[in-house]
Amino acid sequence: MTRPFTLTRLRKPRGESLPDHSHGAAQLTFAASGMVQVRTEDGVWLVPPQLAAWIPAGAPHRLDILTDADLWMIFWEPSAMACWMPGAFPSRAFVSRVSPLLRSLLDAATAADPVSERVELMVRLILHELTATEEAPTFLPLPTGAEARRVADLALADHRNELDLDTLARRAATSVRTASRRFPEETGMTLKAWRQRARILWAMTQLGQGQPIARVARDAGFASTAAFSHAFRQVTTVTPSAFLASP
């Protein structure tokens, strides 16, 4: 019997990418090991093993493999979503924390016979468990306007935070005042907070690739490891050491 969902486990090497594409099915991607990055029209999500990325059917997205990764993936056909989707389920892409229950469900479902009734029940429960998890702070929303997007592109390349706001705005052919107004309007974050999150997400990719904390702190332009740890915790709610220690 054909089920309205697909389960798969993949091993992807560091550096591999799936360029912009979309699916007719909704997709959940969980990196059981390693780290990936998902980019949509709305922004960029960093997805370490503590998180899972949800992409609605038809949403264009890109997947970049930042480290060697074991991926567990589920695809729900529209018929399955129509029947099983909880009423409060978000219609947008998101990344959620993986609770112990959700991880166990993903493990059991992707390792079992996909045509069994037990797997169908697990796949249905996964949708409900996703609505119960807290969205993680590893999303970097991208501005929609041309001026703010130019500022964002320059800031993303400046992970050491060496460019002051005047220089950043001038190189983006705009003003500090305009950029400072556009970012809250288009991303929901101040320019200062957006730059700090972008900087910490860059640092997370380096930590995920095995770089020592002290080196990442230095390469990210922080005056000390303690200053880096404080900033990291402000964005992610955990220290770099706790982030690396998480299963």
C-alpha cells in the first residue's frame, strides 16, 4: 500500500549543496549529526543537530551542507497534510528545537518499514510534536528592500564586525538613518541586533566545523573568549561550550 509520505536517511559530505528548488510535498529535515544551512526567500536558518527545519510544499529553498551530515527527512504529500495537519500548524518555513520525543519519533519512523500502520501513526504524531516545540533563535531574517539587502550582504561578509555603521551605509549607497529604519520594518530586528545575530550564526558554523572556541572568538572579532561567550549566550541562550556539548 502506498503511503502519502516518504521517509529517507542520507549521508551528505561537507560542501555539498542543493541549489534553489521546491517540492510538491512538505519537508522536514533533521541532521542527526553534522550541521546544515537552509535558505528561503524569508531568510537563513542554521540547523545543528538540536534543530529540525520545516519547509512547506512549494516553498523555494536551498540546502547547504556545512559539515559531514546524516540527514533524516520526511516528505508529506498534500493529501496527508490536508488530513493530518493540526489546526495551529504554521503555514511558513520554520526551524524548531528537537525534543526528546520528536527525536525518538524521527529515529523510529525513518528506520522502520514505511508501509506499516505504526509508522503512519508516528509520522502523524510528528506533525503534532512540531507544533509543540519552541522556535529556535538561529534564524536570520533577510530584508526585502534593495537598500537594506545591500547593507545585509555587506554585513554578512563582515563577520569580524570591522565596518562601522557609517562605512556600511556608505558602501551600500544609503544612509545610517535609512538603514536603521528599514531593518526593523523589514526584519523585525534593529540593525545592531541583526548584525550581532549574523555574527553569532557565522561563529556557530565555525564551531560546528570543529574550530576551537578561542579561535572562533578571535576570528569573529571579539576582544576575548568571555566576551564571545556572553554574546553567544545572548543570541542562543546557551554558551559555546553547551552548544557543542548538546546531543
